[in-house]
Amino acid sequence: MLAPFLAKKALRCRHHVFVSHYALRYASTTSVELSDADRTRLLRQRNIGVSAHIDSGKTTLTERILFYTGRINAIHEVRGKDNVGAKMDSMDLEREKGITIQSAATFCDWKTKNPITGEKEDYSINIIDTPGHVDFTIEVERALRVLDGAILVLCAVSGVQSQTITVDRQMRRYNVPRISFINKMDRPGANPKRVIQQIRQKLRIPAAAVQVPIGAEDELTGMVDLVRWKAVYNRGTKGVDVVEEDEIPTSVLQEAKDRRAELIETLAEVDEQMSDAFLEDAPITTEMLVGAIRRATLARKFTPVFLGSAVKNTAVQPLLDGVCAYLPTPSDSITSALDLAKPAGEQAVDLIPAAEAPVVALAFKLEEGKYGQLTYMRVYQGSIKKGGWIFHAKTGKRVKVPRLVRMHSDDMEDIESIGPGEICAIFGIECASGDTFTDGQTSLSMTSMFVPEPVISLAIKPEGTETPNFSKALNRFKKEDPTFRVHVDAESQETIISGMGELHLEIYAERMKREYNVPCITGKPQVAFRETITAPSKFNYTHKKQTGGAGQFGRVIGSIEPEERDPETGKDIRFENVVMSGNVPNNFIPAVEKGFLEAMEKGSLAGCPVSGVKYTLEDGAFHAVDSSELAFKLAAIGSFREAYKNASPVILEPIMTVEITAPLFFIRNNFLHHTGNIIGGVNQRRGTIIDTEVRDDEFTLIAEVSLNDMFGYSSALRGATQGKGEFSMEYKEHQPVLPHIQKEMADAYRKKLEGKSK
Ligand SMILES: Nc1nc2c(ncn2[C@@H]2O[C@H](COP(=O)(O)OP(=O)(O)OP(=O)(O)O)[C@@H](O)[C@H]2O)c(=O)[nH]1
């Protein structure tokens, strides 16, 4: 009877389609429909993320949101003088370093003013504050996976930066509509027009301001709301009082008129109704504007741009109103799952966020807390109750829900039940990040998440003698974070950890000490090289051993070929069994797969992990007495090594997108800049320059450089720019190393092996 037992396969592809929240249409295998109660509740529900380039002010903004919505009763700054730190940076390390490492979930209620009727309406908002640093990119990925909409925060001076582009790409991957918030409007040099231009050009999405600032720098007092045509000011301590006036200050009146015209024109290009009204020269009402902005935002054809200053408590409340007015409800975004009871290709099913539908929930994040494993879940359909039962879709295991909570950063609030479209956390259930839970009434399962490849690895060992805590900590980190990998090098017997950057691994080493009392010694960070094949190759391999007693026999026939990376899941290793004859009995197939995966851990070219391979088992032979799982596993390892040599293997290295910025300035009428030095430095590191830009007072260069050539770049850049330059980098892809480097690496590996065998 239990449908979850049908769950067998790794899952891919999620699509997300937006429909008007007034016209819900669902194609589904079940007959459950949204009730009126569901519709009313979903209409007032928002699940949003706050994402941006590092240091744009996400945490500071979220702190304001929590304060204005009454979730916290005092504001604490990131790196603030009171040493308390922001609510959402709950880890000690986050507070010390002033950066967000883990995404934190919270929720709040907001009484918004309906922009059309002017009436107050209550909304529930789940918010996930995500890290900006590229090393913690998996946190952004998993947040976007479960959110319906996002606030993209930008700095009013720096505009679109490298990580803004990454976050934007991630939002596109998960079809997440976004509103933009240009923060730091109090900074000298704030230039929202330039930032909006960059959003249009660099993020390639039509954008227009929905506000115009009143005053600048220390004199920034409020915004003109271009949609409702009101002047909105923040008054009172910490800007808690929002005061609206009909009169637009004359100093910004013309600017406001121009920007409103620009907003209408931009919308007319992306929204049919607005286009018709524009062509007919019809008067544009607030209602028409709100409708057009909402439709175009949900369709991801437009991003409305809000302005403000989180730190100066200016215009955060209007942004919250914007979240309610323009970001999707859980029923606007239709999320697909796979019905594993159906044949491949016909499995996609749209989920229905109805309380009465069978439960489908996704465990998107795990955390080891004081009371055991805490699993964050997004409930897509159905309801979960405390004390009720849910089923792990992959294993079919039935688990009781002992405790259900809503998270407020590191605090929590116990709840009795949770409905569709909500985010909650459950204690005491065993699972991995990305697993689906149901109520056993359905064979639906969510699709998996994109996991990027690690780019850096280093050896790690405990300072003193090894205690069980060492492996306990590593196992926990591995389970929580799919971009953190651990393996023991077969030759050196060293434990190697790999991740998304030096900071990523440094943080884990620090957490070993703080959370597990295992101070560690770490080796020099090394680039995580990989190997792959560039041509198909066949194998016909027999593993045979006769040593007196029971022998070993297994024969495998098939091929290996290059496998493209799945853009949704990041997976590029595939095993396929097409044996028809029964020459390899079914019970030995998993052993063949295991052998293939084991062989992939170390390529024979330079000893690096192998990726991008599909292994097809076509035929083979077995012996009634001598065949065993071990024999077939060893046959698979041997077959892979045999075929690998003939598959034109290459060594791959991580290539990074590097963004370098340096100020341009005048000293005693001399125009000073370091552009020549910066370009020279990039060329020296064999980088490919993708783009350069000279703005009023800043030079920016974007290049692609191999990570191996980036070691020591911080000090080189400091030297080249008198300490004025800054850079950030993010992983782009693995690419083949130059032929002479491949030869050097392969020779060195061969010598190492020869030395060992002597
Ligand atoms: N001038 C000015 N500074 C701000 C504003 N908002 C934030 N900051 C400052 O910018 C710095 C970074 O702020 P955070 O809130 O930590 O930024 P973040 O985007 O959460 O940073 P990460 O999580 O590390 O990526 C802090 O020093 C803030 O005080 C603002 O509106 N104006």
C-alpha cells in the first residue's frame, strides 16, 4: 500500500510556472482542489529570500525588517559597538567575522497598506537571509530552491557586482521573481540611475525605479512613492513611524515625474495591458500600475527597483509593502514533483498547495542543534502535524514528527501543525539534505538540487591523537553541506577535505575546534583538479582469481563515454545497466556500479577524482560458484581502468570569474590610476579579460583566471594598487589544463607511483 516504496531513482528537473493568483489551474493526478480557506491563506503568505553580493547590507536590512515587524525589539548592527551582532548572524563565527556563513530562516507578520484600496492587510512572511560570500554558495542555492520570491539587494555605489550576477543566475535557475532594493542610499556617490542601468545591462532584465529619493547622504529623509504618488518619510526613533504626505517636495517633483514616466514606459514594453493603455494615451491609475508591476514581476520580465538605507532606517517599510504587493504567493508559483509510480518521461506533476492534499515536503537544510538534528522543511502540499507520521520518500521509512517548530534564526517557536506553502523545522528525523517526505498517500517526490563541484582541497588532521569527535564532526559537516567533501587519500592515508574556497574550509576547521573540541592542523590549500574523458571507449574485462579455495570470477562488457553536467543538479556521473541476457545476474549489478564509482575516485592520469563519465554495462559472464559481489566490483574497477586509458583522458582545473575594482582619483591635478598594473597582473596569470569598465571614480575588470594562478593574488593586487584594489572571485567551471601542465602532472604522478612500488 505504501507508495513511497516506489521511490527508486535520483531525480532531476524542477519547473516552476507562474500563473495569476486569481486564476489557479492545476494539472494533477489527484482530484484535490484549493479550498477558499487555502486561497485566502496563500494570498497573504510570502516565502522570500534576501540575496546579494557580499557586504551589500542583507543582514542589516533583515534586522530592520524583523524590528519593524515586531519580531525583535532592538536593532543590533553587524560588527556593532554593542558586540551583540545581528539576529540572523547567530553563529559566534559569523558575529566575529561580520559575515553570514549559514542561511538563517525566520518569519514575521506585516500589516501592509493595500496600494490600491489603502486598507491594512495582514501578511505572513518567511525570510531566509543568505550568505553573500561565494564560498557559501550552496546556502544560496538551497534557499532559492524553496523560496517563491526574492529581494535582490544592491549597493547604491558599487551597483551590480560579481556576486550579484551569480545570485541573479541562481534566481533564474529556480525561476524566482525578484524585486530589487538599492541599499546604502545614504552613501556619498550613491547613484541609483547608474545601478538601474547596470541591472538592465548586466542582469539583462528590464528594471525601473518605483521610488525617488528625497534628500541625499545625511539628509536622506524618505522616498517619493511613484506608484501611489505620495511622499513617504521615516520619522521617530529608528524610523519606526512612516509618515505619508500628498505633497511631493518641489526639489524632487520634476525628477519624480520623469521617473514615473520611465516606469510606465518600461512596463509598457513588457506588459500587454500597460502597453495598450500607453498607446491609447489613457490616464495611468495606481491600480493599473500595481497590476502591471505584479504581472511583469511574476512573469520574470521586470524587476521593480526600491531604494533606501537599511543602516539609516530609511524606506525599509515601503520595501516590505512591495514584497506583499509584487512577490508571488505560494500558489502563484507552481512547483513540479515527480510521480515515481509513472514511467520515466511522464512523471512530472504539478503540486497543489491545498491543506487537504497528500503531504509533499522537502528537507532543504539540516542543522545539528542542542536537541539533535534539526531538519528545515518546505511543505508544498498537505499539512504536517506534531505527533503525526510522515514517510521518507526514498526509503519508505515511517517517522513520527516528535516536535515541530517555526524558526526565528537560532530561536524557535513550537507549533502544532504546519500547512502548505509554509517553512518549518522538525526535530529528530533522519534524512539527508534534499530528501522528500510524504504522508504515505502519494508516490510523489521532489527533484534534486544543483550542487557545484569543490575547487579547493587540503589535508587535515587533529593536533593531538585522533578522537572519535574528528570523524563525527567531518561526517556531520558532510551531511549538512553537499559542497563539503571528505576522503582519505589511498596513498598518503591523509584525510583530505574539499570545498568551495579557502574561507569555506577555514570555517570548518575552526568549527572542529569550537564545536567538537578538536583543534586541527591543516595543510596547504591545493586546487581541486579533476580528470575526465573526451572520447568513448569500450571494455571487455574479466576478473579471475584462483587461489586454492573459492575463486573469484566476474566479467563485464560495455563502454564509457563523456557525460554532460546536468544543469539542474550538477550531476555528471551516470551508471546505466542495459544487460538483457542475464549474463550478469541482477544481484551483482549494484556491485558493478559500486566498483565504477570507486574507480572514479582516482583517475590513473594524475590521481585526481574523475567526473563527466557515463558507464554502460551491456553484457558479461558469471560463474555459478566463483562469482561474488566482490568479484564483480573488482571487475568493474578493472574495466574502468582499461577503458579509461583509451578514452583520451584530460586533467581539468577550476576556472574562476574574477572581478577586480580599484578607485580612480585626482591628486594635484594628476589623474591617478592603476589600470595598467591590474591588466598586466591578470595577463601574467594567463587570465582572459572579459570586460573592463571605467566609471566616474572606479575601474572594474572582469577576467577568467585559473584558480591555480590566483594563489597570492591578494598581496600582488595590494602591491599593484597601493593597497587600493579589491577583488572577488567565484567558480565558473572546470576546464582542461594546458597540455604541458598535463604532462608535468602526469609525469609527477607516475614517478610517485614508481617510487612507491620500488
Ligand atoms: N552606509 C551604509 N552602510 C550600510 C547600510 N547597510 C549596511 N551597511 C553596512 O555594510 C556592511 C555590511 O552589512 P551586512 O548587513 O553585514 O551585509 P551582508 O550583505 O549581510 O554581508 P554578508 O552576509 O557578509 O555578505 C556593514 O558594515 C553595515 O553596517 C546602509 O544602508 N548604508
